[in-house]
Amino acid sequence: MRYYRGEASAVVAITDSGQSLQFPALHVRRFITQSGIHGRFRIHFDDNHKMINLERLPD
């Protein structure tokens, strides 16, 4: 909801290795439900560390 109110422009997630990863919130828009965002995701980056894609992994 903070994203839709214009309060959040970035998402912080914890990786499987315990690191914090921050990326633009616009990439999670398609995964937002009324209860928020849940699940495991895989992020793809190019050789310059630019985010290419975010995909939700099966449960």
C-alpha cells in the first residue's frame, strides 16, 4: 500500500544467503495482492548488475 500511496519507491528483500537486497518497487507491482506480497522470487541481472526480470518461484 505504501507504494500505491507514493511513499515507497524501493523494496528491501532478504536473500537466501541472508543479505539485504534493495530494488525499485515497480518490479513487484504485478505480484501485489490485498494481503501484500508473499512467496519466493528469483531476480535476473545483466552483466552490469542492472535488474532484468523478477519471477515468482512455484510454492
